[in-house]
Amino acid sequence: GAVVSQHPSRVICKSGTSVKIECRSLDFQATTMFWYRQFPKQSLMLMATSNEGSKATYEQGVEKDKFLINHASLTLSTLTVTSAHPEDSSFYICSVGGTANEKLFFGSGTQLSVL
Amino acid sequence: EDKVVQSPLSLVVHEGDTVTLNCSYEVTNFRSLLWYKQEKKAPTFLFMLTSSGIEKKSGRLSSILDKKELFSILNITATQTGDSAVYLCAVRYWTQFYFGTGTSLTVIP
């Protein structure tokens, strides 16, 4: 399976600042990566599909100007939470689809706390 | 609207008990159904199911899919405290994966 590295694991920031989260596929060239969000005691909610070399595909209700996704190479996708507010506090986790996109392999996630 | 629903939402059992977790889905363009275990952060893969009626088994865990009735079950026999976790069901539509609500399992000694 694919090995996925995500950084940082935890970030605390002030309201109004922007935060960048990196997701790296260490042993697999990923043309597609997925970004999920998880609130406490809730399930994973798909935010967007990151496509290498093209624009990300956002799920309904997810603000693309708020959550900027860049997938500039086959091993790196970034999620930038712009002008973060307390309601953006959540657990963000990225994943790679693996060979033929059959199953998801996850990064370790990023706990974002906005004060 | 496609959706994935799991039941029960939470479950508390004693060590040694057998549990059955349910996942139902409404979807167009179904490709596969996957089960994951989430203990702290990253979910870990358990099973992938694509065909009806074929049981997947790994140790004390097993799972089966019914594509006609649109559901899957995950069985855990002889539960242990280490089985305590959130169990997530995900359905693959085209290239995207959508997760169910999750079942929180607590196994007490």
C-alpha cells in the first residue's frame, strides 16, 4: 500500500491567519489525492479531490476560495485554509487512492485549532 | 443524493462478545465498499468488497456485501479491548470515496 505523510500534525493559529497543510505520497505517484474533514465524533467528510496538474474538484458546500488546494507534483498536495476562523477548527486528513484508486491510504491527519 | 448510513452509532460490549456492524448505502455508480478502523487518527484498512455474497475474513473479523439489498455487515467475534475504535464504512463512486456516519465500539473488560 501507499505510504502517506501529512504535516503538521497539529497547528494552533490566530483567527484571520492562513494555514498550509502538506500531504506527501512517499512511495507512490498519486495523480489524485483526497482531502477530508472530521469533526469530533463524526465521520470523514470529503472536501475535495486534488488532481495533479489541474484544478481540484470541490464537494458541494465547500468553499474553494476558503480551502485552496494545490497539487503541483505527483507526490505533493497542499491544503491552505485561508483567513481561518474558529469554526474552521477541525481534523483534516488527506488520502491517496493507491493503485487503480481501489482503496484509500491515509496520512496521519492535522488537528487545526483556530483561536 | 448518494449516502452511506451505519448502525448502530455506538455500541458497548463486554470482552468475548460478538458484534455485528451495519452499513447501508444509496448510490449510483457503485464501485466497491470498504471498511476501516479508526482508533486515534488515521483510519486503517480492513476490507474491500466488490461482489455480493463473498465473505472476506481476517482473524476474528469478517465482512460480507449484499449488492441487491445495498448493505454490508462487519462481524467481530470474541471481542477484545483492542477492538475499541470507530469503524467506518466507505463506498466508492467512480473515483471518490464517501464515508458513513461511523460506529463507535467500546469493549469493556
